[in-house]
Amino acid sequence: MSTSSASLPGGTRNLGDLTITRFGFGAMQLAGPWVMGPPADRGGALAVLRAAVDLGITHIDTSDAYGPRITNELIREALRPYPGSLHIVTKVGANRDAQGGWPTARRPEDLRQQVQENLQTLGVEALDLVNLRMGNAEGPQQGSLSQAFETLVEMQQAGLIRHLGVSNVTAEQVTEAQGVAPIACVQNMYNLAHRHDDDLIDRLDAEGVAYAPFFPLGGFSPLQSSALSAVAGRLEATPMSVALAWLLQRSPNILLIPGTSKTAHLRENVAGAGLTLSSTDVAELDAISS
């Protein structure tokens, strides 16, 4: 039985004409090791996607580069025909190589192909939101995104994309993209220990633009901090629950997209993010930033 999205931590937020839950689901971990190949437990991967929708989540983050194609194929198998309330966010700008790398693919022809591949593997006529991935595996890199972003705008005008965003970008690149067309979301690495985007988050909140932190729990190396453990101990919660709750309380424009391949872990994440942190808790957690 489906749960109302109103009961999810953080409630909902509008992305243009889309209403999504602030607590979403990141599909990257549904692929195999290092985001390559199929999952060891395909049935479990399908089950966690269905559980996310049953919990009321209306925001799933994915990419055709995950697998590649694996997570989008799983999403289609598990959830199509898609509920009208469900919105899928994908990204383009990188491919995968045989070694598991993420080579840049931002030429106009690359981006057009990636958009078409996302449409086909998800089985939709238009993509709800497409993020242009910049930088590389090391993080954002300086450089212009105008040509690549203009290519996505052309596909938006053709009706293939509803909303646009940018990912793995500098604040200057956000400004550059906004000079080309409106953006609905920025997706960068951000968590308790990596807070280089504090000023950008505040700026985007004032502008009505959402911010979705990837690796909200530290990525392939989970967050570890004595302060985080101390706050979690006082609240009788897990450190990861506290980290998610802190993100939701950090700013109203933050969207959570934690990933997992386990249904039980998904439910733990949802419950944990609903913690209420006191001003003392927040002050201790804020001091973690490196």
C-alpha cells in the first residue's frame, strides 16, 4: 500500500511545474560494483525501486551511464507504467569505458545520443529533468558549458526535455548556464564533511533553484566523525540518519537522493531523515566541515 508523500521527511518542493518529494532515491547503487554491470540481486533491485514508490517517493535520480543502461532498465521494468506523480531525473555529459572510467562526452552529437538513449531505456517520450554533467571524477573543472547547455536547450525546445539542470559545476558555471536558459536544479557533491558549496546553496535558495547533493553520506567512503557519532548516540540514531536529517534542515532547497540496493536500508534512511536536530546538535555537526 502506498504511503502519502506528505509523510516523508522534508515534504515536497516544486521544480517548475513538477512537484517532487524532497526525500528522493538515487539509483546509482542498483548497478554492479563500481556502477558497472548488472546487480548481484536483480530481484532485490526491482523490489527497492517499488518500495521507494510505495513509501511515497516521487523523485528518482538516475543516468544511462549507470551500468551503463542498467539502472534505467531496472527502473523501466520495476515501475512502468509510471505513476503520474513520479518524476525521473537523469544526467548526460559522460559515457563509460571498459575500465569503468567516466570519459567526457559533451559534444552536441554526444548529448543528443545520450538523451535519446535515456528516452529509450526509460521508455518515455520526454525526460522530466536532465542535468548536464561537467567536470570529471575529481570534481568540477573550470571551463565553458555554453555550447553543451545550448544543445540541451534545443532538445528542450523540441519537447524531449521538460526541465534542465547542471551537475558537478562551479558557481561560475551555474551563472553561465542561467545566462543561457533557466535551470531547475544543481547537483553537486555536498555533505557534512564537504561543504564547499555553502554559499552556492544559499544563493540558489534565494533564487528558487533546488540543490541535490550527491554522495550525501560520503560516497564510496561513508562519513566518519566523532562529532557525528556523538550526536547520533544522544539521539539513539545511526550516524547516517543524522547526516541525512542535517541536510534536510540545512536549507529548504536541498533535495535528498541517497541510494541503496536494500529495501530495509531504504526504510531506515527515510525514517532517519525525519529526525529533528536541536540547535546544539546542528552547531556540533557544523564544526565537522573540513
